[in-house]
Amino acid sequence: MGKRIFFQIYPGFLLVIALTIIPTAWFATRIFREFYLESLRDEVLVRANMMNPRVAQAIGKNEFAAICDAIAKTADARVTVINPQGSVLYDSEGDYEAMPDHSVARPEMKAAMIDRRNGVAIRYSSTLLKDMLYAAEPLFNAKGELIGVLRLSLPVETVDTNIGKLNFKLVFFAFILAVLSMLLGLLISRRLSRPIENIRRAVDVMANGNLDRKIHPSSNIEEINALADAVNSLAVQQKLRISDITSRKNELGAILSSMKEGVIAVDSNFKVIIVNRSAAEILNLDMDSASGHTLYEVLRNPRMQKFAENILASRESGEEEIECTFDGKRILVMRGSIMIDEEGGEPSGAVIVIGDVTRMRRLEEMRRDFVANVSHEIKTPVTAIKASVEALEESGADLPEPLRKFLQIIERHADRLEALVSDVLSLSALESNSSAQGMRFTFKREKVAEILATAKELCRAKAEAAGVVLELDCPKELEVVADSSLLEQAVMNLIDNAVKYSPSGSSVRITGKTSDEQVEIRVTDHGCGIDSKEHERIFERFYRVDKARSRKLGGTGLGLSIVKHIVLAHEGTVHVESEPGQGASFVIELPLPGTFRTEEKA
């Protein structure tokens, strides 16, 4: 845990004061001591110079000792007189007769005796047992001859005593200065820390949700005022952002609540984030208690759990139809997609949309059953009508011409009605497969050339009767995953259409090849062509471009719709390429073997 800013600033301020005052005091003491010593040296030298003539004149006379005693008393210093040979002639504070040789062994004596100049030295006195300041001055007679040395000495402790007094005053002054500096530092530190502390308290209030709190600049420090303005600006931005998020959340809640489909959102750990009301109703869940629990706790259906696991594991969208027993048998369509984290780009969870298609599936089943039942019911009287017409035609060779003409009309429409019933049954069976009910398809690898050849042979008789030549071009090695009977039916429907709308003497070309990593089956005729605005609608049930001609040629209007359903069952696409007067090419595109999702499909 970090320290408060006051305790970060103030100790440093005290350290700066200490590092400033202590060296300054020490350096000042040293300078004052040097100054006192220099002053003392000058004073001793002045005294020695003033005494020099009197001492020089008294050497060798009876009054020498008395004159020296008077000089020592007047000078208030120790006075020593040494002859040129180093013997002590007089000393005011010691037994000079017992003193050792004072020749050039001492620095001040060397300067006076040898260099004939003033000498000054500070050293320890073995006679007085303390540090002394010595000043020696040579003594000359009237002829200029060296007759001795006058030496004055003062104890250094006098300097130290004066320096001590000065140090006491200096330390007292430094103490007062330090106290004043600390008080000033305290005021400055508090002045710096108080506005920051106020900002911190305001930020705490904002963090608790009160974003209307404003920080008023209370300092003349530009940086702190800028910080306060930045925090105020951040609070305004956060308030706008929270308002926007709240608005979006309310909008999302309104959208989710109004959806008929159920929505469940989970994070990467399978914890439920969102459950809307429709999902709670469909799955019989408690919407309030579901959030925060794992999907395994909320959904007890293993297939639903596995579906969510697959979505997160594969990181791809998916769809699955599931039967469950929530309040009876129900059919649910689940669609899932991944949520991506904007920062890291990694999946952060999944959204599962659940649609209850139970009623729709029941209606589809009822419709299919109705169509199948009606078709079967119609098929019986149609067969009876055709049998009766054939019996009349065979029994009555001499029937009147009008009656024979009516019998032919009845037979033609009975055939057309039979073909229509057959196509309706086929279409119903295909639609049953698309909803995982009804007939079963078997997909396996088949030779495309064999399927096209079979369809060509089955349509050969009708083509020859219409005077149309069928041409086939397909590599023998080309393969596709398909239900051969269904694919033959689709190709036969296309060939039959091409023959119907092709003029006599023309040809219909059937080709198979690989194109853009797909298997392409193309049926091309040289008929009247189809306008581009009709291309999308011709695959609808009972839609005819030329209704009169289609009925005349015996078309049911369901052939191309059957082709479309067969192609969709093979995970492929079908489209037409045509212009009026330029013929038409119907193109089936199927996935290559290896890309087809399954070879056994119900």
C-alpha cells in the first residue's frame, strides 16, 4: 500500500533542509576558525615586531630578565628568547635553564635563524602540554648581526573557545532556521497535498455513482487545477457513456422482450448472461434465477447442451432442430453464433436463438397429409376414367366422330391430371425429407455420365417424336455424391422441358463438367428463351411463363419446382441462363465429393 502524498513530500523536504544547513554550518565553522587563526597569527607577529627593538637592546644586560618580564606581562603571551646557538635565554612560563636546544628543529625557529624572516607555526608544546601558536622573529644588533630570536606563543585553545562560542550561536541560528524551514515545508506540503486529497475524495464519491459531483479548483497550481478539470471532464464523459449504455440496455431489453424467439446468451465458461421472456416460456425456466448459473444447470436437455458446446468449440454459427418434451412434445429450432471480444478478437461467448416451430411443423404435416390423401383420392377416379375411355375406344370402332373427339379430350386431360397428381406426390415427398420426415434419400458416390445417360435414354422417345436430337457430353470419371434416382428425375424434368420448348429439327445438349470446384450439369435448348425478369420465378409452383402454351404441351407447372427441391436436397443450386429468342440453359451446381456434408442423409 502506497504512502500519502504528504508523507512523500515532507520527509524529502526535511532531508533537503538537513543537507543544506549541516554542511553550511560545518563549512562556516571551518572558515571562522581559519579566520581567527589568521587574525591571531597577524596579532602575534605585530606584537613580536613591536617588542623586537627592546629585547634586542636588553640582551646581555643586567635588566634583560626584568625587561622580558614586563614585555610578557604587557603582551599577555608567553615570551621566549633564544640565542643563535639554540639555547633558551628567557622563557616567561617555564624553567628556561632546563629547556632543551631550540634551534632549527622547530619550524618557526628555522624560518627566523636560517631564513632571517618571521616564522609562524601551530604545534603541540611538550613544555605546556597543549597546542600553541608560535611566532618567531629574528633579533639583530646595530651591525645587522643575528643575536637571537624573539618568540611569542599563545594557546590555540583560546581560538577553539571562541569558535565554540561561535558554534553555539551558529547551531542556535541553524536550529531556528531549521524549525522555520520545517514549518514552511509543512505549509507547502499541506498546500500541495490538500487539493489532491480533495480530488481523491471527490473521485471516491464519483466511483460510488455520484457523477454529478464537481471539483472546484482550489489551488493556484496549474497542474492541480488541470487535474481537477480532467477529472470533471472524465465524470461528464462517464455519465454520458453510462447513459448511453443504459439506453442501449433498455433498447436491448425491449427488443428481447418483444421477440417471439427465445434468446440465451452465455459466456466462454457457459454461464448464462441473458435469458429473455420467450426463452423462459419455451424452456419452462425461471428468468430471474437463470442468470449467473451455468447452462448445464439451466438446460437439462443433453442435445441443447451439446449444441452450445459445439458452437463454442467450432467458433462457427450453427443450426439444429431438436425435439423435446417441455409441456408435451415440442420441436425447437436452435440457431447459435459466436460473440467476439472487441479487444482481443477471441470468442467471449455464444448467443443461442430458440424458435418453437411445433405448430408450424404440425401444419406442414397436416398439409402434406392432406395433399397426399387428396392426390391418392383423385388418382383412383382418374384411373377409372382412363380405363373407361380406353374401353370405349377399343369397343366402339364405329363411334361417331364427335364422340371420339370428346373421348380424346377426356383421355388427354386424364393424363394431365394423372401427371399433376404424380408431381404433387413427388413434391410432397421431397418436402417431407426437408423437414426430416417422410421418405428417405440415400446419397453415395455416383458417375455423373451414367446418370445423364439414363435420363437421356428415358427421354429419347419423346425427343424423337418431337424431332429433337439429344446430345450428351460428360467425362466418364466425373463423380458426384447424390441419390441417383432423384438426380435422374431432376435431369429428366429439365430435358423434358427443353424438348417441349425446342423447335423440330433442333437439338438439346446435356453436359457435365467440373467448374469452380463444383460439379456442373447443364441442359441447353434452342427454344424461345426466357425473359430475365422471369428467371427467379420459374422455379415456383405452378408458375408458367407462357400459360397457354404450357397447358397445350401438357405441363403441370411443378417440374422446375421439383428440380429445385431435388437440387437443394443435394446441397446445390439451380439457375437459368437465357434471353428471349436465344434459347435457355438450365444449370445445376452440386458440391464435389469430399465437400458434401454427408453421404447418408434422411
